[in-house]
Amino acid sequence: MLDTAPVPVTPSAEKAPATGSIRIPSPTGAIRTLGPNPATAPIMLHPGDSISNRRRVLYIILLGALTALGPFTIDLYLPAFPVLEADFDTTAAAIQLTLTGTMVGFALGQLIVGPLSDKVGRRVPLLAVTAVHVVASICAAFAPTLELLMVARFFQGAGAAAGGVVAAAMVRDLFGGRRLVTMLSRLALVSGVAPVLAPLVGSALLLVMPWRGIFIVLAVYGAVMLAASLFLLPETLPPARRGGKGTTTIWQRYKSVFSDRVFIGVLIIGGMTFSGLFSYLSSSSFLFQISYGFNAQQYGMLFAANSLGVVVGVQVASRLAARFGPQWVMAVSTGVLVLASASIIVTDQLGLGLWGTIIPLFVFMTACGFTFPCVQVLALDRHGKAAGTAQSIIGATNFGVAGFISPLVGWIAKDAGITATTMAAVMVGCAIVGALALWFIVQPRTVERLAP
């Protein structure tokens, strides 16, 4: 179990009996370990600085898997919609309500779990809510009616909410400054790629099992995460760091976060970028399989290629943000989002065909990868004491706003059908709002550089 409690300030040094070294605490919680050469001894500014590389990799894997639980819970069963429609003898709109219920549960669950984890610690909410996800997944697998499936899906979404919120909060508990950029970029990579890969995995599962088996898979996934959280993940928020002046209640935590202009700005940027991504996800199957004649395998390859763009963007962004600052990375990425989405409209109107769409689309997805980790870094680095609350607001906003905006593609195209222009029209609108939020709300020149 990792002890992340702040080091008390004492007038005397504490000698470590095992090595003969001396640990000297400071008022900031930094620790200098004095060995044979005290002048060159490293200073541990954050609890995670002392974690071994092997343990850090383990945390990245586990926290990444927890983060992916939400997107997989939402998207894994999307390829089964036609089968669900036939089995329950209902309409496509009714089946889509199960997705709406999942996203609503996911958003509300984050708003509850985040502040609660700041108050009582990370492990208890994580374990309790993930257990809810496992039970709800089993209920969904055996739901005899569509109404019961909707209820189960709501609680599935709420149960999956803890993963992403608590994972990001744990990273903020352990790390700060530039290392925080690196760690959060790993989680942002999962958050960006998982919604794209989940439908592909769902399609593969449907080849070997009925649609109900998908929910059994989700139940097993949740159970594995529950066991891993119980035995492998430490409590990263010790009692001494829970609460504090101005943040002792949920309302006060929300107030402290929403009073930060920079946080509001990056919240808008994140919501708009995620909405642009979901506008593509919700319309691309109609665009590429109907308009461009892709088969299922070709469509899957396109998804994989765009996932690669997100991966590249996230990994490069982590290095650039640590060097130049996340606000300046977003200054470029939000501009690229506007240009890439506008280019899709231009090339479509010029009749440049498939390549005129997929090339700027790949650039758009790569720019999304650049943006996601920078949003999290700017939001969480400024609110270490309310990291769970801040992350819950980011997650709820991303999925809530995306759930509202992405259907606009279908509404715009209800008469003429979905085209590259109708898809990109929503994407460019989201990108413009995000860019304006950066320059007029965040105001990059006013944001301080990250601490080491």
C-alpha cells in the first residue's frame, strides 16, 4: 500500500534505519533523501515521484483499463442495435433510448462519484460503484423486456462512471507538473481511442455470441476491474488531504472549480472537441457504408486508421505540453480542428471524393488527440484538492454535450441523407466554439507555466 500522506514538518531529521540515509521534510511536502552526498540528493515534490518505474507502468495499465470501462460500456453493443430491434419487436428510436439512458447514467454517476471521492477517498467509491456496474451488466444480459434493459443500462452507465473519474483523480494525487502531463496523456489516449475501438470489438463478439453475451463480457470486465482495484490499487488520498477550508462540502467543491475562468474555458474546449469526435462516430457508418460503398471490413480499417491518428496526437502532445505548456499546444490543435473540418466541406463541395474526405478527417482526429490530454492537464493541475470533482465535471460535460450535439448530424441531413458536408458542418461548429473559448476565456498568455 502506497503511503501518500503529506510529510509532517518537524525540527529534526528522521534517520532511516535500513540505509542510514536521512529524510528531511519541507513545508511543501517535498522530501529530500540524504545519502552519501546530500548536495546531489533528489527532491521528491509529489508522492508519485518515489514510485518505481515498474509500479508506475502497473498503475498506467490498471487506471487505463478503468478509464476504458466507460466507453466500452457505452459503445460495445452499438453493432447489435438491429438485432435488439428485431428481438424486442420495437423501433430503432426505442433502442437508441437505451444508449441515451446509459449516457445519462454515466454523466450523473460522474457528478456524484467525483466529489464523493474527494471527501471519503478514492477506493471506497471506486469499489462500490464498480460493483454496481457488474450487477447491472448481469441484469442487462438477462433483461426480459426493453424497459428493464433501459433501467439496467442506466445503472451500467452510472457504475462505469467511477473508472475514469477516480483514475484521473488518482493520477493527480500522485503526480504534478510535467510528470502529470505524461501520466494524464496515457489516460487521454485511452479516452480517445476506446470509443472508436469499442464498436469494432462489439462486432467481433457478435460473430461468436448473441447480443446478450456482450453484457456478460462487460460484467466480466467490471469484475476484473473490481478485483484489481481491491488488491492492486492503493488509496492515494489519505485522510489528512481530504477536505480543507473552502472545499469541505460538495457544493463548496463545485463552487471552487466553477469560479476558475481557465477551468471553464478548457471545459468548453473539451466538450466541443469530444462532440466533434462523436459527430463523426454517429454519422460515419452511414457516410462511408452508404455514400462511399464501404463494406464492414473496409469500414473497420478506416476506424483503425483514425484511431492511429488519435494515438499519435496524444503521444506527441504529452511531450510538447511538458515543454511549451498545454495552453500553447491547444492554441495550435484547436486551429487545426477548425481548418480540418472546414476542409472536409470544401473538398466535398469540390467533388474530390473519398480521399478528399478521409485525409482531412484523419488530421481532425489527430488534432483531437493533441487536445484531450491538454484539457485534463490544465483542469486538474489547478485543482489538486478537488481533482475528483474537476474530473467528474469534465467527463459529464464531454458525454452530456456530445450526446446532445452528435444527433444534429442526422437532423440536418434528415431530407437529403448524411454526406461529408453535413457531418463536417457540426464538426466545424464545435471546433470554432472551442477555439473561441481558448482565446477569449482561457486566454493562453495568462496561464502560468507548469511546475516541474
